[in-house]
Amino acid sequence: MTHPTSTALPTHGLQLRTLVTAAGELQMSLVHEPVPRPGADEVVIQVQATPINPSDIGLLFGAADMRTAKVSGTGSSAVVTAQMPPAAQKAMAARAGQSLPAGNEGAGLVVAAGSSPAAQKLLGKTVAGIGGAMYAQYRALHVSQCLLLPADASPADGASCFVNPLTALGMTETMRREGHKALVHTAAASNLGQMLNRICQKDGIPLVNIVRKPEQEALLRQQGAKYVCNLSSASFMDDLTQALVETGATIGFDATGGGKLGGQILTCMEAAINKTAKEYSRYGSNTHKQVYLYGGLDVSPTEFNRSFGMAWGMGGWLLFPYMAKIGAEATQALKNRVASELKTTFASHYAQEISLADALTLEAIAGYGQRATGAKYLINPSL
């Protein structure tokens, strides 16, 4: 089987773009972009699978109210428009007038490669890539941004092997490096949450899962989760405290970001520690408790009452700054683990596979825009 070189590539390919106008209107459309030619250490990937992650939706939709979304045109000529609430327009001012590509990660066939040995080694291979602008038929990436997939892995198998797997592994790595022995995770029935559950079971890490619905609790328990706390239960705070007593978890990762949940986790951590405290301190326990906000599913302000002593922290956590912090060698070790367990620990599942044009239909937007458990979409730009 032969594979095309750079001379056999088409001149143009489709790319999904998102634009916020100065008047406060969101526009999503497909544009014909020149197919890139690779530099010495680059490869060109024919993208065949790229997931729609919550972080991608944040860029695609901006602050628009998608209930106002309308579509003009059809197929690759379709344009989606939606209005932003006046209060949100100021926050989007820096984006005004910029047509931005989207899609953090994806996978596909390397159809052209630069002159370096590292690039040539990937020619004709199926790789995963990360670097933005993956909602496109062709994407050029540096070889360091690519991960060679196992021979039996499809592009769909490898499409989500960066953001969710490395985020989940980054959580357990942060836990170890900061001296904790167990952790708490919210929105735990998500694709990422299920992956984290498998990692923790495999690595023997006690994990406290927080969900919002009984069916999410049932799902995680079916997958072997021991500690699952339902936020909608009247006994949630007591249940969480008891799970923290049993696990000793003193670090948490909160996908909601806003609301009271981050503070509730710290409060329950302090209550769990005090259940075994040998003496009273009016300043609270000396055990450091940490909650990292890594998502924004709840866009309301973050609220908390300081009922957890003085040894605590609440801050932000993002994957790419974390990888930069731990360095290339440690990051590569995490990537290697993902590749070796791609179809087991790090397997992802999708509700729908759609084309680039399908992504601009109101039906698809309503599906992937809900960010719901079991509603993850996969774009196949080659369709």
C-alpha cells in the first residue's frame, strides 16, 4: 500500500472556524484553507477522528446563548449564528473579529512528512496529535505533538488520547507529587471521570467520586467504584465526610468551578480529619487540604465559607501548564502509558460520529452542546 507524499496532497481542505463579531454575534462556519506543507520536523495528518470536548465547546460557542442559534445555507456552506447576552459581550471583546480554528486533539493518517528522520518514520502511520485546529481535513504538526498509535488502533481509538487521559493521569501525578494519598473528583461520571476511576483502580488509589444523578452513581458502581457520593442526596455532606474518613483524601479536582461544591469538599475534608483528631485547635487541623478547579461546568461565582481551618488551598489547574511544569521527560512517560493502555484504561466512547458539515446542524449542536454523560461526539473530517 502506498501513501501520498506532499506532492499528491490536495490544494485545499475544509476547516471549522468560530468568530465573535463586534456586535455580539457568534458565527460558526467551514472555510477552505490551503493544505499545509510540512517543515523538516513536521508531518501532515489527514484527520479522521477528533472529539468534541467541553474545552472545545467553550471556544466554539464563546459566551453565546445557543438557544438563539440559527443556520443559513446547507452542507459545507452552512453558517451558524447565535446571539451573546449583553452582559457576556464585554468578556468576549478580546475575541471580536478573529476567525479562530477549533479542536484540541485528534487522530488520523500521516500523508506527508518533512525531511527529518523522526518525521519520515511516521509517514503512512496512524498517529494522534494535539495542538489545536484539529477540526480540519488536514493538519500539520511538529513530530513532538504526535503520538504513534499501536498497530491495531484506529483513529477513533486514538482521537481522545491526549486531553482526557493526560488530565486524568496529571491528577494522580499531582496527588503523588504534593504528598496526598487519595483524591476526590467531581462530575465523576464523565468520560474523563470514568477514565480516572479505571486508573485509580489499576493503581490502587482510593478515589471519591461526586455525581449529581442516581443513574450516574449506578454507572460508576457498575464499573467498580467504591466511593460515590450523590450531590442531589439530602445526606451528601455526611456521605462525603464518611468517604473522606475512609480514604483519607485531602486533594480534590472540581470540574464545576463555580457554585459551592469546591468549598463543600474542603469543609468535609476538615470534618473528616477532625473525627480522628487527638486534640482541639481553634485554627483547625494542620493537615493541608487542596481543591483544584479545572473546569467551568458551573459558570456562577465560586462560593465558599471558611469553615475548614487555615491549612487549605483552592486554585486553578490546567493540563498544558502542568505538562510544562513537570517537563518533557515526565510528560512523555505519561504519553507512553496512554499508548500502552489505549484500548483498556484510556478507552473513550462516543454517542455519535459526525462530519464537519454535520457539526453545524442544530440537531448536532443540541446533542454535543449539552455536555452530558454519554453524549460525547466524534467528528470525522474525512466524511
